[in-house]
Amino acid sequence: MTDIRHFLDLDKMSASELKDILALGDSEKAGKAPFGVKPLAGKTLALIFEKPSTRTRVSFEVGMRQLGGDVVTLDADSSQLGRGETIADTARVLSRFVDAIMIRTTDESKLHELAQYATVPVINGLTDQSHPCQIMADLMTVKEHKGKLEGLKFAWVGDGNNVSASFIHASPKFGFALDMACPAGYRPNQGLIETANAEGGKVRLTDMDSALAGADVVVTDCWVSMGDEDYDARMEALSPYQINEATMAQAKDDAIFLHCLPAHRNEEVTDAVIDGPQSVVFDEAENRLHAQKGVLLYCLNGLPS
Ligand code: CP
Ligand code: NVA
């Protein structure tokens, strides 16, 4: 079925859809209830976690309930997924019970298989390749603090991981420049950057000094993501990329600091920065709730006309 409104990856969505979803999230946060009170009453969201989560789990559970709906949460280990039931069969079965499915999984291919076989909307709650819900919250946060997104310069410093990939996807949609400083072996996929730039993005791989100079937003993430195994090699390659008071000072004086959390304090970011005046990481965490309410309304109700 082609008319299902999935939320799979930012590069699969139009700029106007993404901006409308953010606007829905803003309205929910402001208490304007654009679809009325409890617009998702009678609807159920299934949450599938093949990896740990705090923010994604709680923000989807609370968000769905605030919108009047219900949730059911499955962990791989305690469901038949952990015993080898296929994603396709899981999709077919859950579609008989629930109105939407969010999945946090390893490979993007599992997300797409779920969307292929589900007859209800599927939401990407993180894969090894992307984390679009996080970036919607991040962009909401930047807009709140900077008043706009277009024309800003973001510096991504550290591992070119799943979260960074969704920032790359977002650059052409929202018109911000993204300078990325990542060491050899930990750079994002070049093809992603080329595709984003061909669509009007302003993404550049560069060194740390150039990335930070003039940056309005400084973003990093952990050096060892869930599922990564090369801990020692990562620590060695990534330790020059720490955001500390000295490196943060290379950005604009009024730059803000973002991190999707959980933070590995005093690895990718020091306490002084993450707890300092430029850090907006807890606004960012809160905005997972509001931005995802926009995503849920989009998937389950559509956009207001
Ligand atoms: N940022 C984020 O996705 O956090 P969790 O892993 O706690 O869900
Ligand atoms: N890059 C991190 C993000 C966690 C929210 C990971 O995948 O583990």
C-alpha cells in the first residue's frame, strides 16, 4: 500500500512534510492541540526494541498517552523476535492488532522489511544507519534557541555515525550548512553527502578547526554506539575530537551545544561543556516528546489541511 504515512528516514520525506511535522510538534508543545484533545483515542502504537533505550521509549509512551492513545512495548529478548520469528511475519501480525509500529533495530533493512509487510505506519526509532526522530527534536531545539534553521552553520564533531547520517539527510530539507570533522575510518558515507548536496544540502567533510570556526551549533555523539565493538581503536582515533571548553570556544560565542544523549561524559564531551551555559541537551531531550507527537499525528492522522 503506497498511501501509508511511514516515518522511515528524513531523506525519504519532502521538506514541506518535515516542516509541517515540526510545526505540529510546536503546536502540541504550546498546548494548541491542532487536532483537538486526545486525537489518537482508540489507537495503539507498538514499540519494538532490539536495542536499549530510555528517551525513545519514554517519549513515545508518554507522547502516545498524552494524545489519547495507548502503547504496547516489545523487547526482542522477551518476544518471539528473539527466537527467530521473521520481521515480515511480525509486521503482518502486529498490523492486525495496532495502528502504528515504531522499531529500534540494527540494520536499516529490517526497518524497510517491516514497512514492506506492515499495513500500518512504521516509525524509525533508530537503526545503525539513522535516527530521524532524534534529528526532528534537535531541529526543534535549535529553532527555539536560534529562531531559525536556514543559513545556520552546524558543526558535527566525532564519529560519523547513525545520528550524523540523519543530520546529513536534513541539511537539504532545512537549508543549514553542516561541516563534519570525523577521523579517517569513522567518516560518514560519502554517497550520503553527495546525494544531500545534489539536493541542495551544504554538507562538507573538513577538519575540526574549520568545522568549529563560525559554528552556530556544535553537535557530537558517543564514540562507541550500541553494537560497535572496536572500543580501543575508536577511543584512540576519536580522542582528539573531544568537545571541551577549548574546542567549544572555537565556535561562535553564542553557539549552542547539542548531544542526543546518553553522553559518555569526559569522553566525547567534558562535564564543563555539557553542564555549561551553552548546552541545551535537556531541552533537546524534552523535545523528543514534542517532535514525536508531531510524527505520531502525521502517521496516524495526516497533516492539517
Ligand atoms: N537519544 C536517544 O535515542 O536516547 P535513547 O537511546 O535513550 O532512546
Ligand atoms: N549513536 C548512538 C545513539 C544513541 C541514541 C547509538 O546508536 O548508540
